Amino acid sequence: MEDLLQKIEGYKNSISAYGVHTTEALEDFRIKYLGTKGIVKAAMGEMKNVPNEKKKEFGKVLNAFKIFAEERYEELKGSLASGENKTTSSIDWSLPGDPIPVGTRHPLSIVRNQIVSIYKRLGFAVAEGPEIEDDWHNFTALNLSENHPARDMQDTFYLNQNPDYLLRTHTSSVQARVMEKQKPPIRIICPGRVYRNETISARAHCFFHQVEGLYVDNNVSFADLKQTLYFFVQEMFGKEVKVRFRPSYFPFTEPSAEMDISCTVCGGKGCSLCKHTGWVEILGCGMVHPKMLENFKIDPDEFTGFAFGMGIERICQLKYRINDLRLYSQNDIRFLRQFTGSV
Ligand code: PHE
């Protein structure tokens, strides 16, 4: 009897000390202590040898022993489960996730998309062409013959290997490519990057971006041109902004004009951006030169057209007050993060 109690104490000690690292070891534990031929069962079997007057007391001890072994089994099972899945169970699922850095659109893309969407509403389609152009599409077809002085207006990068090719100086070259293939009515805008051999500074860069437009059809007039550009300005800058046209010169348009808008910074009162004139030039435009139409076998007696071209950087400068052209291509994340346009 005393023996048995001592034995049980001994079992309890080994049960407490028992550790498992595998499911097999856990199963061994179960078989050894709790199985049908296990130690607990065997101890229970000893009851029959216990004198009647001690049965009650001994029964309690045996019951407690059984519960002790069962509880230890559950404990070992639990520790095994958490040990096996250590990596996942140590995660605090309630913690917020790591933020994923989200990019923003480049301000030039935002403004280009806005310009494109305004002209699309007027029925203009987007046309694109190559940045490496031949002389014909960039100059000659546009009424700039080889020795035309106006070629100097646009300092051109020619390709070293073959000076018949150049980096386009304006997207008017795309207009040439469209007229080559398509007959009127033509109503297109040409957004894209253009290149000019200029020293890089806050106010000049060797590449920039343009959106040029072309509309050729029967009875297209200067009034249509003015109204189209006026609509654009109101959509882009707001209804209160005024426009004015000044006579100008471009070889591919006649008559030609430059369009100013009332300064969006000072409202026309005069500030450093508008050089205290109250007006800012934003684009060149005019009626397509008859010779240019002829170059593409479009009869100038039947068709007329207008064209315009603007720099996206300038529009962007007016919208966002960006005063240094170099910022657009420096990839400074602090600059780029500031623009959150939705288009
Ligand atoms: N191509 C001209 C430029 O780049 C802009 C322009 C386009 C002017 C169409 C008139 C008509 O300066």
C-alpha cells in the first residue's frame, strides 16, 4: 500500500519531467501512461488489492493521479503544437501591415493627360510618331526648305552617324506623318517629347514636351482656331482667365499668332512670372500654310486648317508654380511626391 503510493509519487515526478518534441513522443507518452495497458490503468487495477477501509482514500489518490496524467498529456500536446508552428504563432495578427509605398504620377504626365482629355472632348484623336525623325518630316514638309533661316529658331540635334536624321524639334513632325497617310477631315493632337540643343538652365532644357494640334477640313477658319484655344484655356485654367492673340511668324502657318493668357499667379496685376506684363505666352498657332497642304496633296482651295503647339512644361509651371525646368528630370522624390493628380 505504502509502496503503491510511493510508486505513484515517482510516476508523477517523471510525468512532470516528461518533454516531447515530436508527435511520436507524445503518442509514446499517451500509450505509456494513458493507454489500455498503461501505467494509470495498471495503478487502477491495484484497487482490488487494497483493504476495504482504505479503498475510499486510495480511490481519491488514483483518481487524482489519472487527472494529473491526463492534464499533463494535454499540456504536452499544446506545447508541441505551439513549438511546431513557432513562426506563425508568434505573429501578432492585430498589428497594422507595413505600408506599401505608392508612386505618384509625374506632373508632366498629369498635365499632358489633362490637355489630351480636353481636346478629346472636342473630337481630337491622339497621334504619335518617332522621336528620331528625318529632315523631311521635321522641316522640309513643313515649309522649311534647306536654307530657310527659320531652321535656326530651333537648334537641332543631328545624328552623328547620319545627319539626315535628327531628334525632332517639335511634334509638328507627327502632323506631317498623319497628313501623309490621311485625307481630311483630320483632327489630331500630338503629345510627345522634343529636343533642342540648348544649354540646360532653370529656363531652358535640351528636351521638353509638347502637345501640338491640327485640324484640316472644309471651311476651317481662324475663328474656329480662336474658339478651340479659348475653350481649352477655360477648361485648363478656369473661366476667369483671359486670352489674347499676337501676330507672329511660323513657316508652316499663315497667318500665325502667339496666344497669351492673363497671368494665373497675379491675375493680371503684374508679378515676376509674367515679368510685370500681366500676360504669359502659352502657345503658337495659325492657319496651315497652303504650301504645306500641297506638300501632302491636299487641295488648299478645297480645304483649310489650323494648327497650334504648346509646351507642357509651361502649362505645368502655371498650374503648379514650378520655376525651374530642371526639376522635371531630376527624379527627386521629394519633388515628385507633391503631385497627386487623378488623371
Ligand atoms: N511647332 C511650333 C514650335 O514648336 C509650334 C507651332 C505649332 C506653331 C503649330 C504654329 C502652329 O515652336
